[in-house]
Amino acid sequence: MNERGKQISLSVDSELVNIEHIYVVNCDTGLTLCVTKTVFDQREQLLSLILLETVEAVSFVEFSMLATFFGGKGTNLRVDVVKFSSVDNMKVTYVQATLDLCVMFTPTTRMRSNSAIKFVATDGLTCFERTVPLAVQQIAFVGFENAETLIYNTTTLNGTYIPDIEIVFSINKNFKREKHEWIYRESCKVMTLMTTWTRFPYPLKELKFISAPIRAPSHSSLGLITLQDRLVDHPSYTLAHVSLIHSVIQQWLPGLVGSTKSNESCFMESLSVYLEWKVDEVLHIVNKTRGTEVELIRPQDLSSEEKDSLRPVRVVEARKRFFHSPW
């Protein structure tokens, strides 16, 4: 903090995003401090926060990020998802803690989070059971209205424990229950294989899947997976199945593999992709793997890449879509 008490500088990861969603709280007073400007020096890995009011040098402050992944509004479905992110050197998954989460929302909104619901009050307050130890970036919650749910009770597949599974999606005139059952079938197969390979069963009593208009194909927090609605509605897309496999694998990895290195996210993503291929080699879920696609788009002769101007390039249209969050 500078001598005037209006600027705070933090050492952060160079991959930090959504800096406009950083919140600062004065722990001495409990008040949220107004951040008038943020300056991010990516090369020096330094984030500077310019505050509106002066803060005493001996004050304790807390920094957090609420990254709103999406907030889609439509005639059939309204979904808001919030994922917690860390801003300091807390991105590594070996730093974990339990959480007692309560969320206040509109009374008509239903909420889901990493753990089971503890109680719902009439004024819109939803509280959840205490979570298992989680890293900050593993925590998320969802609020939705005008949606349908599919519930599958706890069972076993080939002797492997399968938790309760809930799938939330939009209702439309072409709704057919069996259209979304592929999510349940394929996720059960992947969970069975991951349990066999790791010798660790799924750690929670339930797993929730939320179909929503997110930009990314999917996002996975322990106990809560969000899938892009376009992929859910069109299971003929290769990316729909790849995203599902990737998300289920991510339910295991943070609890089994960790690193103290700053490039942990790169390592975890690479391991996830490798496991996607290995899972599909056994289960044959995806008709055309990403490995095959890579072979198709890369030039045969790497030294003549500039000459190979006609090679096909795969474009994922979903990555170009933007949604405005109401938060």
C-alpha cells in the first residue's frame, strides 16, 4: 500500500483475467471499498488497485473475485452462474478450505452449489451444507428460473458407485426427456472408468449438470458442471461429448493432482486432454476425437506450413458468442 493509503499493489499470476470483478473488503469495518481503477502489468505480474477512500496502513483487507460466467435471459430460461477466483498466489489447488455458503436471491429463483441444500427461506435465502475442502477456484453457485430438471437416484454401474445426478435445462416445445439422457449415460461411464483408474470413488453424494448459454463449452466445479446449452441440445456435435468427458474428469483431478508451480493450470489442462483421449479409447463415446482433428488441421510438412494455405481449420463458433450478465 502506498503512503496515501489509496493504492494497493499485489503480486498476481500473469494469466489473471476479469480484473474488473475484483472486490476489496475492509475486514476491520466489514465495508466494501470502492475500486476506481485497476492497472495490471502482466509482464511484471503486478496488479495495482486505486481506491476511492483512504485506508489506514495497519488495516486488514480482503481481496476476492466473483467472476460471473453467464447470465442468460430468455422466454424459457434464466440462469446466473458465479465462480469464485483467486487474485493472489492462491491459484494452486493444494490451498483448500471448507465453506458454509448462503446466497440471497429472488424467491422464485432456485439455487445450486457444490454441496447439498441445507434450507431455503421464503425471502429467497438459500443455504448449503458445509463443503468438503475446496480450492477457491473450485467454488461456484447457480441460480435459475423456468427450468426443468431430470433426477437420477444413486446407483451402481458395474459395481461402481454413481451419485445422485441432476440435469437442469430449458423447456421448449420440442422437449423430449430422452433427448438429454445421453448426459447421464455418458457421465456414468466416465465416472466408472475414473473410479477404476484412480481407485477413488466419486467423493460427493450428488452431481449437478446445468445447461446454460455460456461462452465456453463447459465449466467444472466439484459437484457442479455447467454445459453450453447449444451443445446439450445438439449431441451430434463432437464438442458436446468432448466437453462432457473433460468436465467429469475435472471432478477428480484437483483432488488427486496438485503442483506448487505457477504453471499448474497448464499442466492440469494437458493432463485432462490426455485423459480425454484415453477415456475415449476405452469407451468409444466420441466418434471423432480431437486427436483426429489435430491430425487433419496440421500441415504434413512443418517446414512448409506457409505453403499449405488450403488446409482446413476448425472454428468453434461458440467461442465468438457474448452474453451480457445482469450482475
